[in-house]
Amino acid sequence: RYHYLLQPNISIMKKSMALRCLLIFVLMAHGAYSFFPNTLVEVFSVAPGSQTHKDITKNAILQVALRFFQEVSSPNGNVLSLNTFQSKEFSADDLFVAYYDNKVSVKNFKKAMDEVEDANAYTDFSPITKNDAVHHFDNEQIRASNQLILISRNETLAFIRAENYALARKRLGEICHTLQDFYSHSNWIELGNRKIHPELAQPGKEISSVAKEDQPTCTNCYGGLECINNNIGNLLTTGYYGSVKKPAGKCSHGGIMDTSQYTSATGGINKDGVSSIWSPHRKLHQVAAQLALNATIS
């Protein structure tokens, strides 16, 4: 196990670093439709170039690990400078070479990363979660989804205290999936926001300005698969999906697999990929992916 190398430092770290340390602890202890879950689905869905859940989660883990290695010295006394890998893509291998001077294997860290990423992607396939609106911020289940994130966060902490790191990584991946879906399935970006939601996943805070069931949030989408300016009002909403009964005037998730898109309001608002076949608001996909990444890091 490599996590013991970090223990002497963690005990004296500032509280602002606590969650960062937590993630590293989970990753270093080995034993180890939304954004497309993985690259294979992305390609076969005719949407190459889309940011997948696995892409976002992997990038977030690497960024958090980099920040940790910039603040906590290695057993050899190394602390990465703030300019390390600045404006440059890097891998887990690059990170470990720079921090540990080739004296610690990256194998278990990469295995732990894969476990978190796979748990994230599996949320779209698991018979328990794939059709559960709360796990995907669908059907205007905004507050329930936020509550799920907070509960799952506490479960993750409990697993870590019990040294059950495999379950902690699994739950962490599931949390990341739900959190990331918010930015693709809601109208947060369409409302003009370009920063992460300040109340989302924050203990003790309630998400405000949420549309009520009788408040219309979309107009009908005309002219094909791609929808432009079909959101109305300034309240937060998420799209309805599938056979669920959708109130009139509500937004749908959209895309060719969503049967709810044919009832008022027609069309959809999801930003899961770069193809209008799957994502009526495809032009906002990269913005949604970036905010999902920022939220996962924070």
C-alpha cells in the first residue's frame, strides 16, 4: 500500500485540503444516458470527440493528484512546483515519475483510477441505477439527486474509516457520475452560467430557484433534432426522460432514444455529446464537460 506514505503529512494539513487528501487516500490504498460512459459507446454512438464520463473522471483525478503533490512532499522530499505540467496534458505515469523519481510504481494508482472510472461508467448500465432519474438528475429530481450525492459522500467517508477502499472507490465513481450529469441534463448552462453551481453537493445548502411542477420550462422544438433557444424562464430545471409522465411545457432530455421528446414541450436539452442525434443542445457539450470537470475536481 502506498497510502501510508502520505499519512504523516495528512495529520498536519489544513482543512481546505481535506477532500483532496481523501481522494488521494482512496486512490493510493490498493487492493484495487448522460455524458457517454466510455469511448467505445462514444464511437459507436456516432459522436466521436465527445467527452465521456471516464474522460472527465480521469482528468479530474489527475488534476487533484497533481495539486496534492504540489502541496505535500514525497518521502524523498519532492514537492512539485506550481508550474509542473502547466497547460500540458499528462498521465499518471508522468505524475509519478516527477513526484517519486521512479522509486514508486504507478501500477496500483492506475488500477485504483480505473475502478473509480469504471464505477462511474457502470451507473449507465447497472439495472439498479440506469433508469433511476435521481442518479442522473433527470425528471426535475434536482434536490433528490443533490441529496443522493451528499448521502453517498458520507458513505464514502464511512468506507474509508473502515478501510474498505474498494467500496469507497466504487461509491466515489457513482457520486462523480451523478454530479457530472447535472451539467449536461440541466439548464444551468442555458441560464448563462459558466461556473459550477455554488449550492450543488454542499452540505447544509439547499439548491434554490428550482422550477415547480406547474411552471413551464421549455417551448416546442422545431426544425429537426437540434434545438435552439427552447428554454423559457429563469428557473432551474432538468429534462424528463423515457416513458415517465411529463407535465405539459416541461423540457425533455431529448435524443433518439428518448420517447418523452414527442410530447409538449418537444425536443430536449441534454448536452451529452457533440451529435444532435443524441444531444439537442450539442453545441454546449464542451461547456458542460468543462463545468463537470471543474465540479468533479472541486
